[in-house]
Amino acid sequence: MMLMLKVISLLLLLHCGCQTFGLEIQSDPGVNGDGVVQVDLEKTVSLVCAHDSTGSGTGEDEHEELVWLRNGAEVALKDENRKGHSSVCVTPVIHEDNRATFTCHLRGNTSVRTSVTLDVIYLPQLSGSEHITVENEAMLVLQCDIWANPPVSSVKWTMNGTAVDLVGGGFILTNDGFKSQLAAGSVEESLHQGTYQCMADGKYSKLFHVTVTEKTMKFPLYPMIAAVVVVSLTTILAVVARWKRIVQVNKTETTQ
């Protein structure tokens, strides 16, 4: 008897649980079985929330106001876009929309809700070439933007067509998931001049044409300015003193 009561209670619980799923979201592009909408960066996503086709919602529910949330924050809707069905449009899709969750629920019954999550696809910004001039003994820093979704799985640096010799060239290679950086602390023409290539996932790449020049003499600017000011003031004071002496001599001769 107890077993039968437990089975009946479980069936009632499942029945009530199914009734809460009275809404559905249709999207363009379409949503997959995990409730995820894949969309390319700078494209458009259209989401429409309406009562599902199973008819699980009550007649009252179908006339209730609908609410949209983006990551828990309510989305502003026009009055005519609140009842029966409601739509939101994300255009253009930006980086910050990745993993954003859009939830639709009834204003009067927040347990009647459904959600989708955006999966924004974007490629690493690697293309073209850059010309870089650096002096002997200066620091060389090359950076590649590898931020992408899905993340890049590999980054390879080459110099003049062969893998960069990190030890021989005194390079330090870092990668934080957003940028890959190749740096050398003290440049030598024989070691560092050439064409570098940064390649992500074997198909996205950027070239760096590095030219090493002779080291130029650096003059300390501020000490030079100070010296010029001192010399100028000294000269002016000397001229003024000389002028006073001339005037004084002239006055003495006139008096005599």
C-alpha cells in the first residue's frame, strides 16, 4: 500500500512538473538540444517566446504578460510585445553576448519559464603583415591576437620559415589565451632580423618584417634644456652688468 502511494505521489509530481514547462523559445539561428544557439560574431539572433505547442499552459497563462531576462536583468519591451508571444532581437552580436542566457517567463508565475544560451563564434584576428624597425640592443616585442571561440588549440612562431629558436635567440614566449607574445630583451641584427610568422591552428597567420638598425646616440633632453637655460641666463646677466658699467662710466665722465 505504501509503495502504491509513493508511486502515485511521484506521478503527480511529474505531472505538475511538466505543467511548468508552458513556454518555448524559437530562434533564428536554431537552438540545439542543449538549449544553445550558435551564431557568428556581428550577425543577428532573433528569439521568439510563446506558449508551447503541447497545450500544457492554461487559458489564463496564454494571456499573461511575458518577461525577458538577459543574464538575470529584465529586458525593456514595448507594450505590444508582451502578451501571447514576445520577441527580442540581438543585432549585431558582439563578444559580450557570448554565453549570455536569455530567459522568458510569465510575469505572474516565474516558475513557468524557459531559457537559451548564446554561443558566439569568432575567429582570431590574424591577417596581413607589419613592418617593424628596432635598434640594436633594444627590446623586440611581437604580439598576435589569438582570442577566439572556440579557443585556438595551437600557436606556432617561425622566423624565415623555420621554428623560432627560443634559447638561441634569447626569446621569451607567453600566451594568455588572448594574445601570444614573442619578446627578445636585447636585439642583435644577426640573430633577430628577418620575417616572423605567427600561426594559429595552422590556418590563421600574421607576418612581421623586422629590420634591425644601428644604435643611435641618445641625448638627455632635460639636462640639455637646463644647460641652455643656465647659459642663456648667465649671458643675459653678463650683458646687463656690462651695460650698467658702461652707463656708470658715462655718468662719471659727464660729471667731470
